[in-house]
Amino acid sequence: MSEITLRLFQPEDAQQCSSIMQDHFRNEAKNLPVEVRTQIADARTTEYVQQIVTDRIIAVAMINDEIIGMGALKGNEIRHMYVRAGFKGRGVGSRILAFLEREAYYKGVNSLIVNSVLHSKQFYVKNGFKPLIESQIERHGSILEAVLLEKFLE
């Protein structure tokens, strides 16, 4: 595998980030009904990405000129963690998370939280997050099992 580089989002990244989100919801979010997955995927347009970047820090992982993963930091909350299917399990998500943790730390953030679906819980635990509470969250008319996790930054 070529070398993975990480950097902050740039405006020209919006289309590739949109594609990563759309692929995730169309092909991987099996915990949602197909019609909900399609609705969410259709809403994750380039314009959507351009809008969300205004109030959060977005990191992208790249190989050559292709974005293979992304994650965002909004205040002290981790959001929008996605890795292209062919690159999962190779440490890409962990590297994105570490990048966002450093950004948060340099901004004076003491702890991070993430409200994650249950099937992603182990990823965050492996990266030092501690589960606080399991609950149910509503997303686009579907109820999902979720867990709130926290990590203190040093």
C-alpha cells in the first residue's frame, strides 16, 4: 500500500468527501433500512460537505490524490468518521482520530466525546475512549442502538 498522508480539509476535497459518505450509507450502514440509507446518502452532497466544514475541523487521509478516509471535530465532539471500504482495518481511522485529537489538544480541549452506533464502539475503545452510557438515538426516523464515549486528552 502506498503511503497514507493526513491533512486538513481543503475546499476541493468536498466532492471526494461527499462520495465517501454516500458510499458508506449506500453500502455499509446495514443497521438502517434501505430507504433510510438511500435518503441519507442522497443528502450527503458536495454542498452538504461545504456547509458542515464551516463549523468543524475536518481531517482527510489520502493515498496519492485519493481521499480514503475522513473525520471531523466539532467543538469537543468527533463526527463524520468514514473510511473507504477497501481501506478498513488498516489503521486509517485510528490515524484520522489521532490527527483530530492533536488538533483538539492544541485548541485547549481537555476531553473528546463521540456518540457512536454500537457496531463502532470497539474502534473507539481500541483508541482509548471509555464508554459512558448506552442509549438509543433517532436518525432519519430510525431508532439506533448507540453509545456515548469519552477520552481525556493529555
